[in-house]
Amino acid sequence: MDSARRPERVPPAERVRARVARLAGSAVAAELPAGYQRMGCVLLLRLPARLKPHFATIGAAWQAELGVTTVLVQAGPVAGEFRRPTVVTAAGGPTETEVVEHGVRWRFDAARVMFAAGNRTERQRARRLVRDGERVVDLFAGIGYFAIPAALSGPRTRVVAVEKNPVAHRYLAENAALNGVADRIAPHRGDNREVPLARGAADRVFLGYLPTALPWVPRALDLVRPEGGVLHVHTVADARSARADAEASVTEAVRAAGGSVRGPVTSRDVKPYGPGRTHVVVDAPVVPPR
């Protein structure tokens, strides 16, 4: 006898759509997107502004279906130098949350700190890139996006992590402790151009700033060991030739600062960055100016 077929599982977005249709009507439900970003107990949605009168109903539906504490709606672009999310609360209240990703615990305030799901592969890659015992500098550490995975590469690795945003800096220190690497990370609060950092001591420098970290290439070169090191430079380029353009831009910036490229420059697409643009990271082995 044939075994009973399991009923197909209805996706959360469809369950929410059905719930909203009952409460607010099918016209409202039809406009709901299928996508969402879950960050622990907080959910982030992109909704048309015209649905604002129904945000509370939509938020409550997501709370009921996924069991999240708070539902946020993106109300605008990431804002300012500190790249703070522009969000409104549709349901719930507390916005501090914790995400576990590839074994790393990230605690942060989802309404005050950006946590890009599209960067997860780069966060994971940072751990694979760093060899135990390296000296690493992260010039834009945030809540520890690259600094913590780098520190997890081995007990002898040491990371200097610089972050200007006081909120992100607090979570940087907290996350280092959560992940058991507080003794391997030296967090510095301030502008990385002004914070005193050891010259000529780094094996590797992460420059994770968008839309481009190219202006900080000279600063990074100053930190690299005299015999050379690796820069990981994030930038945005035209999607049609993003990697080639990004590699050329980084190479030019290194040479303009008096440094030299000592091996193949490689790159990776990280994620789309608006229409026709791509977020790219360039890995450049360099030697600083003599």
C-alpha cells in the first residue's frame, strides 16, 4: 500500500497573505511581497508606503505566523556615515536581537545597526582567509562582521578593530565576548584616520565600507608589514564589468599611494547594490611604499 503523502507546507508569506486577506481585504493582501529578512526575533519587511494604514495588521500577522517579537518596515535607505537603517515599527517593540550564522553569534539593535544578509558569505570567508597567528586590522569593524570571524581563525590570531559608531562599537565588544575571542580583539572607538594604530604590523587589512573604501587604501598600506600583506577592499561598480573595474580601481589606488601589487589581484561579487550596480570585494596582495 502506498504511504500517505505529506501535505505540502505553505510558505510563511502565503500564510500571512491569507491572514491579512481575512482582516484587511484581498486587495491589501495582494500587494504583500513574498520576501522578508528574519534577524533572530526581529523581522524586516519592505512594504509599499501606501500600505502604511495596514502596517499594524501586517506586522501582527507575521508575529502570529513566525513567532517573532518585533516586525520592522524599511522606510528609506540606509542613512548617514554610520549607515543606520531607516525603519518604522509595525508590531512589537524591542529591537535588540541575536543571530547565529555559521556558528558565530551576532547581537545588535536591528533598528540602529545594519545587518546585511547578503554579506553572510563574506563574513564566513573572513574566517577561512585568516591563518592562525596573523595580525589583522579591520578599519570599519561595525559589530565585528570581519573582526570576529578573523579572530576565530585560531588562538594566536590578533585583531585590531576600529569602529566610529558608538552603538556598533558597543556591540563589537559585546560580540567578541559572546564568541569567546575578547582576548584576541582590541576594539578601538573612533575615526580610523585618527586612531593611533601600529604602522607596518598587519598581515591583512579589511576595508569593508560602502559605497567604496578606495579612499582608505593609503591608510591601509601604512599598516601593512614592510614585506607585504593583503588588502580586502570593498567597493561598488557597474554590474556589466564590476569585477574588472573594481580590480583596476584598487590596483590604481595602491600605486597612486606609492605601494605595489605583488601578486594576482582577485575579486568576488558580494551582492547587488541598486539598479545596475554590484558590491564587489577585491583581494589585493600588496607591498607598502618603501
